[in-house]
Amino acid sequence: MSGAVSGPGATSAAATTVRAAGAVCWSTDPDAPPGPGGAPGLRVLLVHRPRYDDWSWPKGKLDPGEGGVEAAVREVAEETGLRISLGRDLPTARYALDERTAKHVAYWAAHVPGAPTPAPPRPDEVDALAWVSTEEAERRLTRRGDRVQLRALLEAHGESALRTWPLVVLRHGHARPKSVWGHEDADRPLSQVGALQAQALVGLLPAWSPARVVSSPWERCLQTVEPYLARSGAPLKVKGRLSEAGHRREPAKVGRLVAKLLARGRPTVVCTHRPVLSTVLGTLAGHTSAGVGDAIPRTDPYLEPGEALVAHVSMTSGRVVRVERHLPGRW
């Protein structure tokens, strides 16, 4: 996750860190001044908090056991009434609340088509919403540090790297060891830890609203995605080439599958095994914009069991323009 330091004071000696998350909700505005290259201008959503009489981005503290992406989606819904899907991450705000307490706020961009303005669900916390031009946001944002996220949004927009869709690469959860299984490897299930990781994905994956899941047919992969499928109703496509055996036989087929998914441009989860990740991630690395490929792991074990790598793919260029990694339950 990217990070930018903003606000007064050093935080290195702070004994307590308050973690929070939010989103910069944006929409295109054909009447706004065009951006670089003639791209449509942007409008962004600000919230007014009566307690502080300030204008800021929608955000809030993480609940116990909650991750940043889950908190960002929840807080935006609670403060604005909007149900969002997250795009690329934006710089994290880090600042001191007092001599012993630091606050870290993780932010993501979130495209909101049509820029609706529902009534704030909790007017005692947020009593007004305003869609404004980026120029107006620069003037109206109360806290100087909040302009860091705005400028990052504008930079991504100017590079055609803001409007993206997510390809989520998921390594299956922790499985029972081969040494104690004694049956076909294809049937080896998740361990108790792996089952908990699969349940945690029910909270993590909806942040990107994947339209479907493509998975290895082996049991530990299917068990990893089953709770999310049951909750979301997303369709499942099983691909034998994503199994360890299928990859050993014809690794080139895995590369072609990833390339096809990139070309289709639909938010998708791909669940597979550690040995297969070498080809999946290698193919992704070959479709990155300049400077992004280094964020894709190249060495074994690539991802931890249950870990998700989110590749944000530009709707303009078809290239991966941002990469982030998430382990369920970890901020």
C-alpha cells in the first residue's frame, strides 16, 4: 500500500496508532474543465462533519478485527449512503493526534457513476454531502493534508490510470499438510486456519465487486472461494489448467488464460496454487505499465496462503497500473 506523510508532528515515537480508512469518491463531469489530454473533468465527494465544522473525505476508524478495505467500504456507506467498489489505493495520511497517539488513514479511489447525492444516513456525524470540482475541493478541504489524496487522484487521471477494473489473484487458504493427508493431493482440504481464512474473504473480496470467480478444481481452492460464492452469488468457472497438475502439463495454457481475462476486462477472482502463481503473476508482470512490474512478486512462495493480490487494470490502456496485496484480517 502506498503511503504519504501529512499533518503536523513526527509519529515515530507514538505509543498508540489509531487506524482508519476511507475513500475519495469520484465521478466524471462533462461540464467540468477537461483534464490532461482532453479527458473529462472530475468531481469528488466531500462530507461535512458538524462536530468539527470541517469538509473532508468520508472515512472512519477500523472496527476490531476489520481490515482497511472493509472499513473503507463500510465507512463510506455509513457516512454517505453510497455502496462503493474500491479502485486503486491512494496515499495514506499519517499524522499525530497528540504526543502519544498517531493516526493512519488508508484511502482508495472509488468511481461513483452518476454522482448521486443521497441524504446522509447519520446527520449527527455527517450533515451534508457535496459533489464539487477538483478545483473547488482544493479550496474547500479543511485539512491541508487531505489535498495529498486529491493530487494523487488527479495525477492518476492524467495518466489514464484512474478508471480501472480489478483482477484479484488469490492463493488458496492454508491446507492440511501432505504428510498427514495420505490421499490424492487434489482432494486435500483446508486446515482449520484455512477455513477461517476462507470465511474472512467474505468480508474482503466484496470491496472490489468481482463479477465471477475462476478457480482450480482441486478441493482446497474450491473450499477457499465457497464462502464468498455462497454470500455473493457470483458464478464459478472451474479451470483444470489452474491446478498443480494442469500447470505442470501445460503452463502456457495458464498464461493464455490470464491474458484472456485481461482482455475481457471483467472484475474477476482467480484462485490457484503456489506453483501456478509463477506463471499467473509472470503473465501479469508482462502487462504492467512502467514502474509497476516491480510490485508483483517474482520469487517463491509469491503469496502467503489465503493472500490476495489485486491488479488494477486501466480501462483505457489495458495495462496493470497499480498492485496491492491483502491478507484477510491484516490491515
